[in-house]
Amino acid sequence: MQEKSIQKPYIIGVTGCSGSGKTFFLKCFLEHFKKNEITLISQDDYYIPANTKTKEENRLHNFDLPTSIDRDHFYQDIKSLIQGNKVYKEEYRFNNPALEPRILEINPAPILIVEGLFIFHYEEINALLDHRIFIHADEKIALQRRIKRDFEERGYGKEDVLYKWNEHVVPAFNEYLLPHKKQSDQVIENNTDDTENISIIAQHISAYLRQSFF
């Protein structure tokens, strides 16, 4: 990682397959900074509403395509943060009517984390990144994590999860994420539930950034 001018935020891109452990890594990473030192913008909050999509024969929408994201809005909000402006965005709640969406206030900061499945695939966003982190897990392990998450947090049945995994998630990963793994600055293999290992990696990266910017 190269040290950047304090006038422009240092931009870190974090991507990885579904079930790779991105959320836990980011949680550990952010804990090492004060709120005014770092900010996070997530691709997940830029999904195009499901009611604008065409359903497949089984009535499911495919959210694992680059076209499922409001790409221009996402890019413009990242640029706005780079320019030192606040961004306001309604939180995406994964089509769960029981969850009331919040209005997110995203503040500019010296370190900007951009997170999402397609951030390396979107050329205009990839070009903004100073450091690229790819979090990876073997398919069987990632699937078990996905089943647990989607059932507990999003209320999806196992049959729906398995269909999406085989028809949406894996094809999208192979086409839009995996080709960028080799070009990433850092690859984190996360095939165990050893949270200490991820915590240590997050601590090492954050320590370097704290030394460089603060």
C-alpha cells in the first residue's frame, strides 16, 4: 500500500464471494478507528428495487448481476465522498417488509472503504481504489454460511437459498469476481470459523494505516 495525500481519502476496496466473511472482516477493521477517521460505503445499499425486475419462472429475482445495482448512483456517491461531501442514502433492507429502512448519513473521512460484489468489475469504481482486498472461502463453506445467514437474518427458505446459490451466486462469482482475484493487492483466505485469524489480519492492516495517516 502506498501512502496518499491527506487531501484525498485513501480508498480501500473490499470484495469477496457471498459467505466469504466480508461483514465480519469489516466489523473488525472498523473497530480500530474513530468515526471521523474512516467511513464505509456499501454496494448493498444501491440495489435497484425488486419490483422493477423481471422474475424468473420460479418467481425469484436475480440480485447477483452487475445490472442489479444502481451503478451510476453508487459511483456518484463515492465521488461525492472523495470531494469531502456528506452522502445520504436509504438503507437497503433486502426486501424484508418487517425491517424499516433507515436513512444513512455517510460522512467523508481520511480513509474510505468501498465494499461490494462488483466494485472491481465496475471499471470506473475500480480505478478509484488505492488498495484492493479480496476475501475468499471455499464454495462448500461459503454456502453453509449463506444458508445460515439468509435463514436467520432475511427469512429465506433453504430451497430458495440453494436455487439462488446454484443459479445466481456461483455463476456471478465465476464471471464477475474470480477474474479479479489475481489483480487484488491482498487475498484473505477465510475457510475456518477462527475469528481470531481475521481479527489479526484486520489489526495489521489498520495498524499500517494508522501509522501512515494519523
